[in-house]
Amino acid sequence: MIHVDALPAIPWRNGGGATRNLAVEPEDAGFDDFLWRVSIAEVTQSGSFSQFPGVDRTIVLLSGDGMVLRSADGSQFALTTPFVPHDFPGETAMDATLTGSATRDFNVMTRRGHARAIVQVWKNGGIVSRDADQAVWYCAHGQYRFLGALVPAGYVLRTRRVMAGVRLFAETPDAILIGALITLKGSE
């Protein structure tokens, strides 16, 4: 378990921001050769998202006013409600316009055909809904207890092989936990 702010900030591919990798597979993979990666990004200015052909993406607003994402085909969505996952293909050309202050976002990327992720958010406890080969857990607020660990706000925990039905216990009334449940091709 590690605090997110203890992780190094890595510049984005397009130079428009920075990210902190919570977990990457394989561990030494870069932006072009990861199987999957989970990170938290700091977005301080409007601009283009980096494109990742062949990659499925999920983004969740953690803090800040959010942003509006517009694709080249004219479609758009407002990422302005915290803790609501939004999925989109990584090859989509996307511009982001901040709606106010800087944001902090939880991001999951999986190489299509090799891995798949479901991002879930729990408020005040819950149960894991599906099996996963690996999981990356981030406590956004409060504290959570599960799988024999107490995870406080700002900390990330990576686990291997998680079974559906695992109970997640909120230790504080404001507790919010985000889980990236990752399944590898061939184990689905």
C-alpha cells in the first residue's frame, strides 16, 4: 500500500499534464507497451487528450470542477460529477476544456483483446460484483477495510485474484472506494 502523492509525476505523452501510475502491467512498461495501467492524473489546463489506439479507457473525476470532453466527430460529455466512471476508446481524438479549477482524475487503460477492466465505485461499503485477475483499489475519502487491509484516503492497494462476493467495509461515514477490476484475456 502506498500514498498516491509519494508516486512520481510522469509527463503526459502530449506534454499537457502529468500522471502518477498506481499500477502498470508489466511493471516497467511505458505508454506504448503496457497491457494495462491505472493512474491518477492532474489536469491543470485545457487541451488535447493523448490518443492510445487499441486501448479502452475509463476516467473518473476525483476532485475539481471537471471538464467537458469533445471528440472529433462532435460528440461530447461533461465529466463534472465526481465518482461516475465514463468509458471511451483510446483512439478517439478528444479535447478537454476545464469548466473551472484544475481536476484530479482516476484513469484506467487496458489493451483491447488482451485485458478488460470494470471500474466500480463504492460509497459506504458494498460487495465486489465480479471475479478479477488483478485489482487496483483507491480510497478517495475516509477509510475502507477489506481483504485484511485498512486503506485510508489517498492510498492505493494492488491485489491479485479477487473473487466476486468480497465484502468492502466503510470505516467512516464519508468513505468512497474506487476499484479497477482487471481480467486478462483467456481467463474470462
